[in-house]
Amino acid sequence: MKPDQCEEYECSSYNYGDKVRLKTDWYQKHGFPYKKGSCFKVYYQFFDWIVTNGADFHIDDIELVETKAKTA
């Protein structure tokens, strides 16, 4: 495998501090207290699940709103 390639589960699309938005109303329709458009802070990504300060969401259920700037 080339250095610039990685398998899907090895790549992290979301990092600590990123801001994400819920893009589905599935959670609200099923009794969860999360509405479409709600924003959360990312703690980490575990395979295709994103762990946030509100709950864990599937990667297909959220979209990136803001990336935390990396400091050197």
C-alpha cells in the first residue's frame, strides 16, 4: 500500500474539536432528543461512527460544519 493510500477504516475523516451537523431527522422520529440541524463537537471517530459531545452518530448521518484548525 502506498503511503498516501489507506483503507476506509484506517482513515479518520473527523478529528477532535471538529463541528458537525446532524443531517437526518431519523433520530427525532424515533424518540431521540436530537433534531435535524443540531450541531455537535467531535471527540473522535471510531470506524464509521462519530463520537460527539451529544451522542454517537453514523458517519452518513452527519456533515462537517467546521474543522478545528491544527496548531503547530
